[in-house]
Amino acid sequence: MYADELTESMEKAISETNRRRKLQQEYNEAHGITPQTIKKSVRDTIKATIVEDIQSEYDIGEEEDIKDVIEKLTMEMLSYAQNLEFEKAAELRDKIKELESIN
């Protein structure tokens, strides 16, 4: 935290954080746990979340590759464009671009 003055609410937050940290350290020592950094890139998390959202929204199977999802969404987007439903087509275009950027 950065501030010119330490306010009462900041002091409470800091002391609570220190209290919880102490409890966690005691628990870790009692159970022989050595904390480790998560070895997962942020991109993997974002990629999984976007794909899950699109898979659930469009009822796409989990075994499918992102390229297959992009292909299905592209076909659906073109169908919307042919039927002059440009707003829906634009939404799909944006989702396709998201998937392409993480692929």
C-alpha cells in the first residue's frame, strides 16, 4: 500500500493480513508444507476460460480443438451475415478474433 499517512482502516487491513500470514505459516510448518509458486501461465487460464465460455454457449464438445471451434464460429458468422443479421455476425467475429489471438 502507498499513502502519505497510515489510516486506521489501512492499519486494520495490514494487521489482519499479518495475522492470517502468521496462521498460514504455522499451519505450513506443522504439516511440512513448503509453499510453491503456481507454474501456470496467465494465457493458459485466459485461453481455457474463453474456450469454456464459448463451448458452453455454443454446445461444443470438450475434445474439439480451438481451430475447430473457430471454424464452426466462422461458418455461423457467415450464415448470420447472409441473413443480414450483422450484429450477431459482428459478435461472432469478435469471439473468433479473441480465439485467434490466444491460439
